[in-house]
Amino acid sequence: MGEFSPYVDNGGTTLAIAGPDFVVIAGDTRLSTGYSILSRDVSKLFKYSDSIVMASSGMQADIAELRKQLLFTIEEYRVDNERDIELDAFYRLLATVLYGKRFFPYYSFNILAGISKEGKGVVYSYDAIGSADARTYGAAGSGQELVISILDAALKRKPDPLSIDEAIELGKSALKQATEREIHTGDSGEMYIIRAGRPAEYITFKLRKD
Amino acid sequence: MTLSGGSIIAIKYKGGVMMTADTLLSFGRMARYRGFSRIRSFGDNTLISFTGDHADFTTLMEEMEKEIEHDVQQDDGVVLNASEIHTLLTRILYHHRSDMKPKWTYLIVAGSDKDGKSFLGYIDLYGTHFECDYTATGYAEDLALPMIRREWNPEITEDQAAALLQKCVKVCVARDCKQSSDIQFAKVSETGTSLSRPVKIDCDWSVASYKEIE
């Protein structure tokens, strides 16, 4: 008998786009294993505070565990420091928690979106073992290659600054495009729109269910 | 090779959750034990059913009994609802998979949550978990789920739910070689849980083409 593999790929696509004073972060809600859809309604986004949202794809069970560990730690932070954790600290925390499992990694690909201390929109993109960098946009998961190409074409050499409506539409449309060609992505989409000094706004939109 | 259980189908209806499983334990493709109940009622308002390894499921239930006993000894009047049992089982299954000693089971948990609303949840050996309105495991995932998706709505009555499950099971009996025709139905609602005696699903085999050839 072959050895047990503790990992499953539950698929799904996530993305985030930052602007001068805002950031949008989105993902689909399909949960699959192989060719079967387990659920059409499982969120990949997790809101840690009014201005910090994490999008995760990969293995759902590992992602749930990772979220739980992060929640424990930020609660500890809140008690110790008598204030909520900020984006730059959370970025380091996530990297550390992921690297802490270097030799039995969480099978999760995370994107972190938030507003920096200076009020700018920031996207951090991670690999499974905590290597991370700040970007203006990012994508992860089973539709990563499709989405990143669309975002590259739209944003890489864009002359004028990105508006929030453009970012929302681009995010939605990139996910829709991924759904057309990638079977593990679909059902419905959800998005957090985070503006400086305002609580994150949550929207959902339809995606193909086939 | 070990003893294993086959498909489960479960759906929510207006006022509760209904679930169905056959009563067969297979040893490979041998129908080893008939008349075995794969649906367990847990406490007075939760149903747990399994697909997969019977021994692993038994061990899991022993672990759960210990947890419940610990809870009872606290004597604080706290009784776990189905949603909490679902979370607890998820943590136990995820723990075992992380230990590289998975409990090879797919579980369906039915009951109600803290607000008294119907609860239906799925867990697998990896710790994958979610809540849903209807779900199925084993071959029923391929055979029954599409039929349920076509016909289900949140306003479905108890009788309609029973008829839908009956229809799904019939397809499973006809197409899944490890599905037995002795089926148990169970439901959980405000009034508690109830488990039927095994009933026979009669499939009309007269339509089968081998009759013609004779």
C-alpha cells in the first residue's frame, strides 16, 4: 500500500489589487477535490480587522487551521498591546506562522490586503512556507496563471492611476475569465473593498456554476 | 482490507434534516455484514453517519464518548449541539491526519445549531469541513447529488424530502454494486431524532435487458 498523503488540493482562485488609497481582494467560493465539487459556498476570504483581509487557496483544512492559529495570536497581541494589530505586523506574523511549519507546511497560498500606516493600499503575496513580498497586485490558486496574465496586461504599464471602480471591475472580470477556462474555479465570487479610514465593504457576484 | 460502509445522502427540509444510508458493511466487494446501522444518534439532537472504514469510525465514536463524558462530569448543563459536534469531529480528524494516522471516514453530521436552526455538515479524513443544505458521500456524490440539486429548495416539506431521498436511493441501488437495498432513514428536528427500521427498496429489475435474451 502506498503511503498516505496528508494533502489535498481543494482548488480555487484569489486575487488582490491595490490602489493609491484603497485595495480590493477577491476569491471564488467553490470547494473541490479532483473532478467533484464538494461545495459551492465556502469562503476563501477572511477578515481579521476593518482593514486587513486574507485570501487563501490550497487545502481547506490547512487554511482553517492557519486562520485559527492567526486568530489566537492576534488576540494575544490585542491583550498584550491594548490595540489591534496593524498590517505590517500582521504581514510578519503570517510569514512566521507559515515558516514555523517549514517541514510540514500548511498547503495554503495566501494573499494579504490592507491599508498601510501611511494610508496606502498594499498587497502581500505569500508562498506556502512564508516567503512574501509587497506588490501592487497579486493572484494565487488554481487560476493564478490566468488571472495574473490579465492583471499584468491591465496594470503593468498603465499610465494613469487606478481608480477604485476600475479595480473592482478588473477584479470581478479577471475571476470571471478564470472561471471560463479553469474547472476548479467558479460558483460565486466575493470581494472586500478596503478604503483608507473606512471599514471594509463586502460584495458578492455570480460566477459560472459548471 | 477492512470493513467499510457505502454512500450516505442527507438533505435539509423545512423543519429538520433527513438522512439515509444502507445497512451493509462490505469487506472489499463482499457483502460481509447486513443489517448494520451506519447512522448513529448522538445525544438527543444529533445524527452522525459515516462512509469509509468501520473500525476507524468506531474508534472516533469512542473518542467522542470520552469528550461527552468529560462534558457531563463538568455538570454545568452544557450540552453540545450538532454544530459543535461537527467542529469537534473536524478537529479530531484533522489532528489524526496531521499525525499521519488518518481515520479513513467521511462523516455527515445533522442536527441543529445554537439558534435552533437546522444544521447539516460534512467532514472528511483530511479535516475538510463545511455546512450545507444537502450533501452525499461515496457513489451517491455522483449519482444522487445532481438529482437533489435539480429538485431541492429550502421550502421542501418532510414528505417531499422523503420522496426525494427514496428516488435517489433507488438510483444508487440500481447503479452502485456495493449499495444494499436495505435502507435506513433518519431524521432530526425540534422533536428530536428518529431512526427507522431498515426498509427494503424494491427495484424493478424486469426492465433489465437480460430478461429479453433468455
